[in-house]
Amino acid sequence: MRPGRFHNWPQRLTATALAVVAAVSCAPGRTAPPAVAPGTPAPAVAPNKAVAPGIEEAAPVDASPASPLASADASAALASAVVPASAELPPEENGPFVETVDEFVERLSLDEKELSVRVAQDLGSLGSMSVGKPNGGALINGVHMPESEHWQLIIPQLAWGTEETIHYLTTAIGAVVEQFPDSHPMFIGHLSRQEGGPLRPHRSHQSGRDVDLGYYYVPERAEWYRPATKHTLDRARTWAFVKALITLTDVEYIFMSTRVQMLVKEYALSIGEDADWLNSIFEFRSRNPEPIIRHTWGHRTHMHVRFYNPKAQAMGIRSYDALARHRVISPQVRFQPYLAKPGDSYAQLAQLAGVQAKTVEDTNAGRPLLAGRVVVVPVRGDVVRVDRLDVPVRRLPPGPSTTHATVVASPLDN
Ligand SMILES: [Zn+2]
């Protein structure tokens, strides 16, 4: 195993992307979409109605507002803001998940026409995209979690994520292996389906950013889905893993039962981790309203980790319209032209499309529905439109920040 250098440039890139998004969002004549608080459940979405029965197929009209990242201007601003930063980057190593800032900026800065051509003819060249939300989304150009002696895929067919998600997982497991070479394999449950979308029995796991993971156990108790207790849990390895996730990757949150949090937090305190920092990341015995590690029912047997994907989410926002136009995704709302027949009513069309009658009426400016007239029907799809990317800076422990420069061994570097 060869130690690989961890680059933190996506974090810097995101900070710049956020500045650009904020600037564009606040531009005159544009309303800034509401920020989505971490952990806010996505609204329920109607079942996929790619083609609503009774509604004729025709070229869809996209009348939805452009998102801040979905404009060439915003991307160009992002490009000029970010490119100089590439000069400070350490020499890039060649690896499956390494891309220079310039290469990423080039992807993100394609104009609408180029994007459209790429989606139609060379989708793979756009890289991994996490589109929509974890509870109503899609995964484009998913990457399969590779095989390794350091982890075990419980259901390999459901082990697809974005490049970033796969890289983050291998990085965090690699950090544990580096510290404890004799660890049992990490058990990896569901990530996403290859194309994302609904995955039973979960509400999330749809956009390549969610993963169910086992805990590290004492050797004789190592088994997928075993409840973590003071007798079964390997606190040192589990803490090493959680710490690596939080400090070396972009984690939105980790679901972990309170009782397991107690064991892990107590261990971290016992080895001298900073108490304030622990209070900021654990929900257990903390007043922080926004902990990363949260209790949710059912997470005594496994952890659920949701990553932020600075690159895959930015590309997902940027490409949403092109993906919808080419029907790679079924967008949240698409606008379908319809030739009215005698006896049609807005209420009837609305029922077929799975939306409110008033929505159809408003879309057509309240004009009477006459036979022979073409009207536009908004049809519900299942990939939610997202307008902004909000990745907070990593919550690092106090003291000299060696974390970003930490050399971690990734088993993928073999
Ligand atoms: Zn899960």
C-alpha cells in the first residue's frame, strides 16, 4: 500500500462556488431560493410520470427558471475566480479520482449548447453528477465501489455512488487501516442504484451521496447489522473512522443511535480529544442545534452517512436542464404541450398529470380550454430541482491544522 496525498481543493473550490452563487442569487430581478437546512426532509414527490397517460408526446417546453449555477455567466465567473488557485495546488497525482481544478472548471463552464451536445453524445465526459435531492434525485455516471480486502460490499449491485462519495469512503477506511492495520473489513450496505432514484426501503439513497455502513466491532463480533453495544463495539476503530470522515471528507451528517454515540464520544474524550469540538459534532450531551452525528431510530446496527459532493452536486445543478431536455432525468416539473380535444377540462388534464387544476390553469394564464388549442401541461417528475449548493467548511478540531495535509493511505492506491 502506498500512501496517497489527500487534496483538500474541493473545499476551497466550494467556498468560491458559494460566493459566486450568492452573488448571482442576489442579482437584481432574481429571487434567492431559500436555503435548505441540513437534514430537512425533502418534500414528498409524486411517482414518476415520465409520460402521463392521455398526454401526447411532444417536445417538452422548459419554462422553469434557470438556477444560479445553470448559467454560463455564473460558471465563467466561477472559472475566473477559481483558476488562479490552481497555481498553489500540489502536483496532481494520477489516480482514478484525481482531476485538476482546471479540468473541473472546464466541465462546469460548458455553455448550455455544449452541455446539451455532451449529454446527448458523450454523457460520460461530464463526470459523476448528483442531481436533485437525496430524497428525490438521480445519479449520473455513477462509480461502483471497488472490491477490497478492507471492506465488504453486502449487496454489490447497490454499491454505486459519485466519484467523490467513493473516494471519501476509501479515504476514511484507508485512514483506519493506516492506524489499525489488522482491522476487520468495514461492512458496506446500500449506497445507490447505478442510476440512482428510489431504493427501497429508504427515502434517501437516491443521488449517490448516502451510504449505510457497519460499525467496527471486537473481532469475534464482526458481523454486518450486529447491534453496537459496549460488548460488541470497537470504540477505537469506530472513532478513528468517524474522525476521518469528519476531518478528511465532506460529511453532511451521520445517523447514529444515542447509545452508540455515548460509547464513541466517551472514548474520544478518554483519549484527549477536545471536548468543545466533540460537543459540536455529537448530538449526545450537546447543546449544538446542528450536530453532524445525530440520533435517528434504527441506527444501532449501522451508521448512515450522507456526504456533500461539491463537484457532483455543482455539476448536477448546472446540467439539470440539459439532462431533463434529453430525458436522462425526469424533472420535478416539465411542461408538455397538449392539443385540446372537445370535452377536455383543466381539471381532467391536471388529474392525468398529477398536479392541481389551478396549476394547469395558471400555466396557461387562465385562458379558456378550447378544442384545437395547444395548451401546456405541467407534469410531475421525480428529480427535484435544486438551485443552490451550500457546503459548510469542515468542522476540524482546534490546534494546528495538520488535518488537511495528513498523509492517509487509501487502499485504492494499491
Ligand atoms: Zn441509510
